[in-house]
Amino acid sequence: MRRSLAGVALAVTSMVALSFLIPLGALVMSLVKDQSVTAAEQRAAALAPVLTLTTDPSALRESAAGLDAAEHLVIHLPDAQSLGDSQAPVKLLERAQQGRESISQKTPGGWICLQPVVLPGDRVAVIENFVPDEELTRGVKASWAVMLLLAVGLVGGSVLVADRLGAKVVRSSKKLAQASHTLGQGNLDTRVEPMGPKELRDAGLAFNAMAHRMTELLAIERELVADLSHRLRTPLTALHLASERMAGTPESARVEAAVHALESELQAIIAAARTPLAVGPMGHGMRSADTSTVPQTIVTGPTVPTGPSDGPRSEAADVVRRRTAFWAVLAEQQDRACSLDLTQEPTAVSLSDDDIAAVVDALIGNVFSHTPPGTAFAVRVARTAQAVELVVEDSGPGIPEPDRALSRGSSTGSSGLGLDIARRAAAVTGGSMRIAHAPRGGAHITVVFALAPPLRSERGPRGSRRRAGWWPRKR
């Protein structure tokens, strides 16, 4: 845009300058020529009275010497005697003598002025004054150079002013575009400072109003989710009463545990919905694992860490241990073998406990949803130099199209949301996700979380690996 504005200013100013320079240059040349010719005619007219008094050559030479440019003055006496070097053509001179008319016209090499003077006895003398071409254009080039410099200065100044004005417009446009991209990435705190022309200032004010309204609408939506979740407490109370009536039966303990788990999850939903809005790239509001037949964990999206001590932070191994313990109870009921292998090294990642729990629930929940009862699965957390790897594998039928499984709604019988949750959580930390075939024959899913930056207070060497173990099964 700056180049366009500068180009427009250059074109317009150049056209204006040329429209003045061309006629002004011609006018200057015409004025210089007219002044030179007028001066020559005046010198000839000034010598005419001397001729009426005397025709003595010495007196005439002395009178001509007192005039400017005397070297170009020639006096043609009636007796064909000429005082000086004549530049006039013979025919033109005869015309002035015989016709007794003043002649002023262009001749080769300059301008000729012939002034006839009638002497006593009806004789005619002619005063000739020749103006060379250099006299006709004296000072014209200097005047043209001055005008050209002024025009160049005018054009350069207009281009510079247009560039400065364009820079303000471009700066305002870039800031507005950058704020739009930042808002699109999920940072709801993004605002712009209105600046530049009135139209861009109005656009900045409209952008700020839109961002503020978006924040308000999302806050209202989260409150609505919290209110709707709170209504579920009524049927949950009924389940409590029903479990109490079932006391003493074999299924009472299991139902009571499920009710308590559901109550905990419901409380987590309400608490998460009433927390400040997340601004991370994984989105806002709540999300759930891709499971429909087993309990699910619903959490808010994580935020992107901005420094060594900023943003969410949690130990991935601890969260995986707790969530696997929860799923191990359900695995007991379906006769599924469940193994867990955790590292004892620090596994700090830039995600909250709820975000990591959502990933674990999504991956293990998919095992329960898409494999028959009795299918074994294993969970492993490993530490590398720069990342934490979460591996979930099973001995089921596997995933026939891994790339397609990462897309929402593209997998048969699944929304694809669970795998997408895991992939986005890994991407927030700078990690990745891979799907392959497990040695057991089923799916082998690896989620790589980049290690969180160390805290300023963290010191000490890394520990050793924790011994792998199998979750005990009730006999």
C-alpha cells in the first residue's frame, strides 16, 4: 500500500510539475528573446538622432561606442559606405533603404534589426543592429535548471509525505490484521489501539466491541452449562436413594461407587464451567472423550505457557496413574487385563491435570468402546530428553485407517473426538501424536508431550525408573 500511495503521489505531482514547467520554460525563452530584440531596437533608435546631425564617420563611431553591444552596430551611409561588419543580407538592406521601413526578423545565426534614417537631401541611411543567438538565449538554461530543481524537490517532497501517510495506514492495518489472527487463535484478551484514518479507527473500535461481545457470549454459555449440570443433581440424589435401598445386595457397592464417580465428574464440570475462559488454541468451553458407553471426563481447554513459571503445569505420570486406577475397576468388570508402566523421572508438561486426564480418558475409553470385553490393554509413560511419551496399546482389532481416525466424524461408528482431543493437547505443548499397530495386534497410540520449561526453583538430578507392574485382579 505504501508503494501504491507513493506511486500515485509521484505520478500526480510529476504531471502537475510538467504542466507548469513546459509552458513556463517556453515563456522564459520568449521573454529573454523579446528583451534582447527590444534592447537592439532601442540602441538603433538612440543612434538615429546623431545621423540627422552629422554623417562624419569618426563622430558616428564615437557615438556608437557609447552604446551597449557597440560591436554589433553597423551604420550604412547613403554613399554606400558602411561603418562596421554587416551581417544583414543585401536584399534585406536594399529593402530597408528603398522602402524606408524598419525591419526586425530572424536571420541565420541571430536576429537582425534595420532602422532607416532619412537625412537631408532625401537621402537614406540604415542603422543595423545584429543580435547573436547566444544573446537571444542568455540565462535561459540557468532559469530552466532552477525550475527543474524546484520541480524535483516538489515531487520528492510529495512522495515523502505520501509515504509517511501510507506508513500510518499500513501500520494500523497490520496491527488490526495481527489482532484478528490472534483472536482467531483463541486469545480472547486481544484488543487493538484505534489509530490511523477515521475509517481504520472505526474498524479498530468495532473489532474491540466484537471481541468484548464474544467474551461475554462465551461466559454466558459457560454459565448455562454450569446451570444445566447443576440440574443433574436431582436425578443423582434419586440414584443415591436407590443405592441405599439396594444395601446388602452384591451390586450395591458397585452402584454406590459409580454414583460417587458420577457426582465427582459432575462437580468437576460445574467448577470448570465457572472458571475464567480459557484462551489457548485448543478452544474454549468443555470437551469430552470419544466414549459413549463408559464414564467420561469433561474439562476445559488448556492454555499455552508463556514462560518458565507461567501457565498450567502438572506431572503427567501422576495423572495417568490416577486415571488408570479408575479405569482398572471397570476393566475388572469386563475381564480385561490392564498393565501400567510409569517412569520415576519428572514428567512435568505445560497442561493442567484435567487436560491430561481428558487425554487418558479419551484413549482408554476408546479401548472400551471399540474392543470386545476381555481385550487386554497397557498404558505406559516414558521420559525422553525433551518429551514425555504416553503410550496406550491394546490387543483388539486395531485401527485400519490411522490418518482418517484423527478426523472428527470420519471414523465408522465414532465421532473421532477422542483422538482429536489427544492430538490437540499434544500440539499445545509442541508435541505430536502417532497411531500404529501394536505388537499385540491392536492399536498402538503414542502421544508426545514436550517437557515444560523448568521452574526457577527446580534443582537436583533426575531419578530412576519406576518398576513396571500389573494392576491386581480380584479373584
